[in-house]
Amino acid sequence: MSVRSEVRANGVALVTLDRPERHNAIDLEMAGQLRDAWQAFRLDGTVRAIVLTGAGDRAFCTGIDRSTDVPQPHSPYSTDDPLLTVGPKAADLWKPVIAAVGGMACGGAFYLLGEAEFVVASEDASFFDPHTSYGMVSAYESLYMAQLMPFGEAARLALMGTAERLSARRAYEIGLVSELTPPGEATDAALRAAATIAAWPTEPVQGTVRALWAARQAAQAHALALAPHLIALGNLPPDRQAGLFTERNREHRMR
């Protein structure tokens, strides 16, 4: 299993992306297992709060696995994006989810961060969006980040591509991260917060989560409708994307 789930006696579930050898990148199998996990938690009354993290110390998640072949419909009007269904809100799950980030979180990882209630990160965490560097439009990723941080910070994150990474400290300063921990301690801190939340009556907790999201969803729905068209217009052909990825410069500035 590339997604491990552990339900604890205190009502907290720990979900771990478990492909550390691939920086916890999401392939179609992992995408399906995430969907199944969120659906299972909807029906499990013993689960009242959830922590999502990544295995190993190098990455939380690096988005879609570039080796994954995603079959597409034979239509210019539709594109299948497997990451659109990997988050808890896509599964209509309104139990609180806390993301615990250590190491890299980049690109498609923002689909997951964008559907968590808040983020706890260790001091060695970093955030970046490689899309523009590789000839791709950052549409869904930028949409999520623009709702989690000041607009200028989200714009810089998206437009600087692989040349610059957002440090955990800076992410904390701008509000993307709600708590900063020493290296290796983000998951424990997130579990402590989840245990507190799980101890409260679950109906008002879920109602509060739903109310918080109601404030964001109107703007989000409009932006999501635009995203496929922006991607279709702006993405380079796959062979040119692959060439840019192969020639990539691994040097970057940490901000």
C-alpha cells in the first residue's frame, strides 16, 4: 500500500503517503488509495480528526509522479486530472484534516495542502512550484496557494519556479504554516492538535469546518472552472516539457 492509515483510540487517524523512494509522489495507485481512505473516514464514526503526512524525511509530497501515464479522453473539451480527487474535500469529507510537512512540498502537493484545515511544518520543510520552469501552467496549484497566503507571496511562489523555494520559517511568517517545529517533530505536533480537536463534540466541529470552507468556496468554484482552459492554452507540448525537465538546473535559492 502506498497510503498507510492508522486509526488511534483517541479518534485521530494518521494517514501517511508511503513512497519515500519517489519523494511520496502520487501515481494512479496512490491517488486511488487516497480517495478510498477519505471515503472510508466519512463512514467511520470513530474517526473525528485526521493528520496527513509523508514517509521519510526528504519530502511530504512532490505532486504527480512524472512517470505516471494518465489516460485522457479523446476530446478537446475535457482533461482528466487524477489529483483533483486526492483531497478530503473532493470526497465530501468535513472532518478536520491537519497536514504535517517535513522536507519538500511542491507542485501537486498543493492539492493536498489546499484541502487541509491547517499546516504544521518542521524547520527543514520547503515549498516550491516547478510548473513554469517545465513549461506548464500552474493553475490548480496557484488557486489553492492564493487562498492560503497573501497574493504576492502566492504569485512569487508560482512564477519563480524551481529557482526559489519558500522556507518553513517564511511560510510560517506569512501564514501558510500555523506551527513550526524542530526537524522530525511536525507529525507529533499535528497529532497533538488533532487529539485536542477530536476530544470536542464531533457535530459542531464538522459544522465549523463546513462554515470555514463556505467562505472560500464561491471564489474557488469560479477559479476551478477556468483552470482547465488556462492549462490547455498555456502548457507546452509534452515533449518540450520533458526536455525542460531533463535539462533542469537543480540550484535554487531558499527564501
